[in-house]
Amino acid sequence: MDYVLQIAGLIVVYAILAESMDLASGHTGLLSLAHAGFFGIGAYVAGILTLRTGCGFTVGLLGAACVAAIVSFGFSVPTLRLNDDYFVIGTFAFQMILSSILDNWVSVTHGSLGIRGIPRARVGGFEFNSPAEFLVLGCCCFVLVKWIVNRLVSSPFGRVLHAIREDEIFAKANGKNTLYFKIIVFAFSAGLAASAGSLYAHYVSYIDPSSFTVMESILILSMTIVGGAGSRWGPVMGAVLLVGLPELLRFLGVPSSFSANVRQMVYGSLLIIMIMFRPRGVVGHAGFSQRGI
């Protein structure tokens, strides 16, 4: 039972990640390959703050979100002036830079050795030790993130994001400063990804650069596409499918040395199937246009 709860906890973390990716890609049309970098920033900032300053989970999570948003702002001001494929290449380069920093800034990140001994999350004197307790915490965080995202995309601000996604030139012609909106939503998306990183760090208690590579960014983007970009529950469905289904390989007797390769084959096959037979995702609807995806 603990194993099932552990997987459920990871699904919740990745559901938050997929929601943050969907805010940028699904609702605004900003296809990013840097989300694992912001995920890693959140994990490292929360871990370092907790270990070196003794601050609580909430302070670490807020600090991680703020740092990721600031880093995103510095990156997006020049990069969001690029369009379409060039922006994707820019986010890919940024992801590679972040991965290199995590690997080589040994005095802070401990390099490939990673950071171990991150304490469990503690809120109001209660420590979330067991998988079941963490699942409750993760679900509370997910509900809060989901509420924030839904309020944002259904507001006038969100309608401008949808206009940018559908036709940025038209949005500009209507007097909207599209660069401003894209910078804000990208920073907000990065902050949500970092909050998922903070949860992840306190859950696994050990982080290293191998968990925050470009392949992880592709996985997060795949969750959004497979579930249904821009739909209400698509990112959640994508997280359930791409985190939960590969775990079934453990019950099929697949050797551990081979399971990682099979997992990548499963991801690739799902993407091909979805693009061919249901390009709007599992729960996407026909009236939605996925510009940029």
C-alpha cells in the first residue's frame, strides 16, 4: 500500500508541474523546454534554505517560487522577443545552462553528489513523514494551484493570454502589450514549477542534477500534450498516464536495466498515438486551437 501511495504522491507533484506547463504552453502558446530547470531551481532553493537556515516548509516553498520567477524574468525579457521555433531553441539552451550550473556549482549544489538529508515537510508543528501524510499535503497544494490557475485563465488577463495563443498580431492590433503578458505568465508558470520542486525535494529527501535534465522537460511537456493542452483536467490526466502507467512495468517482470528504455518507448509511443488519433489530448475538446503546440 505504501508503494501505491508513493506513486500517488509523485503523480500529484507532476500534476502541479503539468499545470504550470499548461499555463504557459496550453493557454498562451509558449512552448518551453526549460520547465525542468525551474523545477530544479525550486528543489535546490528549498533544500538549501531548509538545511542551511532551518526555515520551515512554507518559507522554503515561497522562497523557491520567488527565485524561479526572478530567474524566469531575467531569461524571458530577451528570449520572449523571439517567435515560435526560435523561442523553443532559446528555452532548450536555457535548460542546458541550468543543468550545467547544477552540475558544476559544487560549493552550492554539491555537483553530481547532490544534496541529501532534506527534512520532511513540516507545517504548523506537524511533520509529514509517511506517504499518506505527504499525499494529503500534495493534494492541498495541488488544489490551491489548480484554483489559482483556473481563476487566472478565466479572468480578463487569461482572455488576453488566449488571444496571444490564437493570434498575437491581432492582440497587438487591439492595443495589448503582448510581451508584458508573456513575461508575467512565464514567470508565474516558473514559480508554480518551483513550488512543485520544493514539494519534490521534501518528499524524496535527496536531489541531484540528473532529476532536472532536458528529458524531464520533455516529459512534462508530454504530459500536457497527451492529457490535452489548455483543457481543465488535461494536465492531470497526462500526469496520471505518464507517471502511473510505466510503473506497471515493475509488475510485468521487466528487468530494471531495461525498464528505463521501455519507459522512453512508452512515452514516445503515446505521443505518436495521440498526435495521430487524438491531437487535442485525452480530455481536450474539439473547439480548442493549440497554437504553438
